[in-house]
Amino acid sequence: MRSNACFSCRCLLRCPAVPSSVHFFPLIVCLALVGCGKKAPNPEGNEYSSSDPASRRDACIHTDGCRDHGRCTEQQARCVVATDRDCHQSRDCVRDGLCHVVGDGCQATSDEDCRATRRCRENGLCSARNGICVAASVRDCLSSTECKRRGRCDMVNGACEATTDASCKSSILCKEKGYCGIEAGECKAKTDDDCASSADCIDYGQCKFVQGACVAVDDGMCRRSKRCRYLGLCSAREGQCIAASDQDCRSQQACELHGRCTAKQGRCEVGSDDDCRWSEVCHRFGRCVSRGDSCVVGGGDVCRGLEGCRRFGMCMPVDGACRATSDEDCANSEGCRLDNRCRLREGVCIR
């Protein structure tokens, strides 16, 4: 006689432990149709729903809508904002100050919500108005990164903007790039004086105002720049300073120190073994052979005749450089005799 056990899918919708009396074939068909334990798309359009309440809650918590906007609570098969806690854990709270539930969404309800955000620190949006964070005063703007960097220090219609030459002249972009004059709400370079007083003139040779930007217009500007002295970028081409010849490279420190003495595609590179042989890395560290874009140790007994071997036990060529490779190297070094650094560990002689 047949028992009263369930044989239909209806009584399995919540996926409990399945009674042993359920026939095998109906059970398989039922589970396949119901999708027990799986998250299914919600036809109403908000993330996920499932037949199990716990699964529905988990489904909401793991959605982009929860992470970004606080829609972390399942109600009537939809993911919604239900509590301040939902809002607090969202990116909208951290970034925009929308940290308290109002109606069906998260809003900024106090200035404190706004002042804790990145948008306040960077953009001056530090005051709550009508549920969002805005710039409500010049004070909001003056404390922002955008004021210090871009001269956006005046409040205009809830945002911080640059409105005067004075704001621009006190900005970091004026000092760095010559953006010292106001134009259409932005700080830009407007005169030769703007460019000539900038760090880009000193560093990059971009000292002349041309069509809204500071550029290098002649070799003289480049030769006075730091990048000429250190990197060989001594010739002006299309508003930039580049290495146009080997002569540009040979007059600068990267050639003397690292063998970067050959001009290639506007930069100074290691071009040959000769470049390396004249360099300090050859004389001091045995890196006298060109390999790729570097000077390296060629092999043999090069390392043993160098100061690094005598003082620090760096007596064997490994991967293009002189290294300490044994306790014997360390024991024979001055570091062992004078400072008891006689044992090798990870390529270094230690006490």
C-alpha cells in the first residue's frame, strides 16, 4: 500500500531533506525543473531571487547593486535598500557620502557623511544638500586637492571651479606646467612668462608659449634643461626635447655612468661594447659588454679583479653582474676580516 509521501514537485520547492519514499525519477525531474539551491534571475529585473529566503538574502549581498548602491536586502523577490547598514557598506557611501536610507535609496543626510568621502578631499563636495554632496561654500573648495593642484578654489553652482588668475597662479599646475592664467573655467598657460617660470621649463626645456601650451622651440632651451644634462635630450623636435645624435648622448651623465651613449629613436641607449667600456659601470663593476639595452659582465675572471670582489666577496659573474656565490668568496673578502661577514646567504656575505 502506497504511503502518503509527496510525489509532486510542489512539495519540494523549498528543497528540504528529500523523503526516502520519493520515487527516484520524479525527484530528478523535479530538482532539474526547480533548480533547488541555485540563484535564478529575477524576472522583475533586480539582481536575483530564489525560492529559499536565506539564498535570496545571500544573492542580494553578492551583487553589484549591493556593493555599489546598497541594494542588499531581499523584499518581495527584489533587491532593495532597507537599512542604513545597507548604505554604509556600499561604494556610494565611501565615494559620494550616500550613507543613509531615504525612501528607496541611499542619500547624504548630513555634512558629516560628505566630509568623510574622497570626493570631499579631492573635489570639495563636503556639504549635504538635497540628498547629495555638493560644494556649498568657498571653504569647501579651498581645502580640496583640486584647489591646490588645478586652482579650482571658488564655489560655482555646487561645484569647485577656477575663476581667477590668482587661483591659477597659486596652483601646483602653475608651478609645474605654467598653467597660470584662467581661460573658460580652466587654468592654462597664456604667456611666455608662465612657461619660463615653470618646472617643465627647467626639467624639459618647454619654455615657450605656443597655441595654449608650453613647448621647446629651439635647441638652446633643451640644452639648458636637466634632461639634457642627465639623459642627453638636448635637441628640440616638434615641441619636445629628444636625443637627436650620438653627440647629444655623449655629453651627459647616463653615458658616463651607464654607457648610454648612442642615440636611438630620440633616446640615449647602450649601442655597443665600446659604449660600455668607457662607462663607470665597467670600471667599477666589470659591466663592460653590451647586452640588449644594458652593460653587463661578460664572464671569465673579470669580477675577481674588482673592488667588489676584494671588499664584499662578489667574485663570480651571475646574470650579467658580479655576485658572491660561495662561503669561500665571503671568507676571502675584507668584509670577513674587518666585519666578520664570512657566510653566504642569498647572494650576500653576512655575519
